[in-house]
Amino acid sequence: MIVCAITVCYDIGLMKRRGHQINIQIKRGLKFPFARRWLTAICRTVLDEEGAILPVEIECILTDDPTMQRLNMQFRNIDEPTDVLSFAFKDISIDAQAASFPAVPDSPEILGQIIVSFPMAVKQAATHGHGVDQELMLLVVHGMLHLLGYDHQVPADERKMKQREKHILKVLGERSRAV
């Protein structure tokens, strides 16, 4: 299990399949109306679409705005809540692969954590005129892509990341319509 920077209580759900381990944590008291397996499916779809073959471990945490504001201040020096934060535990860029620590045999590679503010997702969904489920999908996909090495600091990288987000959201939409 990944050690989390958040020091509040969470209900933990663990989903393991195809070697991937996806830990879903939801802050106690948060009125989260979706199933953990739905979040797990989003994470798995990103891994599948990005061709993740080796087993990986990811932690997806849903929390509140005060916790996100504290984390945003602590790690980005921005004193306001944000919608999603990603903490990659391993730099998977080509240059960093040679310098990375060896994996523990027979265990998944720990990619990192995605932390989503559920209240912020609700607000943004209303602002953008779509469902909270769509907003959460976007935020989780965005966070997962960061864990997989995507970034949006320069325009070319931003375009590439947006293209991958759009593609994966389309796949998720097609899968949800097929159910």
C-alpha cells in the first residue's frame, strides 16, 4: 500500500486484476455516489490505452477542498484548492529509466497517487454543463496521464496530452454506452 501525504481518515477499497493494483480511497463523510469499481475501470482503461503491460500500483484518492488546498500549498505553494493533483513516484521518462531504482521482484511498479477534490469536480461539472461523472472521468484520466509521464508545461506537450485525454474519454464513453 502506498503511504499517503494526507493525514485524515479514508475508506479504502482495493481492486487487483491483471497484475495492476488500484487502491481507491474516499475520505470518510464525503458523499460520493459512485462505485469504487467505476473509478478502477477508468484507471484500467487509461493503463490499457497507454499500453501498460507490466503490473503497476496506483492510488486514487477522493477528498475535500480543505485537504486539496493544504496539499496544493504544501507541494505547489498555491494557497487555494485545485481539482486534481498527481504525485508520480517514479519518473518514467527515457532519461530517468536508467537511474531509477530496481523494482521489487514479483510486485507491481508503484506509479504514484492521484488526488481529486470531489467538491471541486461537482462545481466544475455545473460550470461546464455536464455531469459529475464526466468531470470525474476527465480529472482521473488527466491525473493518470501525468503518472504515465505526460505533461502540459509547453504547448506541444499540452496538445499531445489533450489528444490522449480526448481519445481515452471517447473510449470510456463508448464502453459506458455498451453496458
